[in-house]
Amino acid sequence: MPTPAENKDMVRRFIDAQSRNDLDTAWTMVDPSGSWWSLTERREISMASYIELWEKLITAQFPDGLVLEIHDITADENRVAVRAESHGTMDNGVPYNNIYFFQFDIGEDGRIVKGWEHGDTYHVRNTLRARHLDSIPASGGGLAR
């Protein structure tokens, strides 16, 4: 089992890889059988659906990338909490800036098995997801604990 310090380091590397659009590296840090919960949709989806959603909503709409900046990071046992902020310009010229709280559960193999994402849902719906509201995966449901 990784230590809290190792878990924090892995989450930093995961967020950094996403920010650099190095998705091959980022996706090696998640367990494909895991899950992701988002406040925007208030439901849990499979990690595979999260990856597909990231590539559809982020990669496709941010030609110059979306940079995630970690403000605070804390770990306790296998859980890592992150307060972060994103900055980017969408393909339609609209600036995007969101503030997040993430929680990650790290598995015994050192990969993310669960992610929880809390951000500004109003901002997301009016910018990032405005063109894709009907295409969010329908799997999962309820509040992940």
C-alpha cells in the first residue's frame, strides 16, 4: 500500500499529465475498473466513461489545453484531497476558469480507483457542456460513497 506522501505525489503527477495533455500517462494512473463522481451530473460514472468524457469535453474543446493548478493538497491513508483551479481558452474563444475540490481514493497498486469532482456547476453548464448536454453517459447513479 502506498504511503500518503506517495499518493499525493501520484495525484500531482496525474493532474500535471492532464494539464500537459499527456493523456496516455494520465490514464495509466487510473484503474479502468474504477469510477468518477461529478457534482455537475450528481452521479457516478465508470472510469472508462470519465476518460471518454475528458477527451470529448476537454481535449476537443481546448486546442491549447486546459491547465489545472493545484492550490492545496492533503493526504490521509489512501485518500488525497486537492483544491485546484483551471484556466484555458475554448475553441470558440470563450475563456474558461473553474475552481475545484477533488477527492481521490488510491488503490493498493497506487492507481486512482475513485475520483470525486466538485466545481462551479453553473460555469460548466454555460461554457464547457453547453454544446454537449445530451451526450453525458447515463451509467451509474446516486451518490458514490
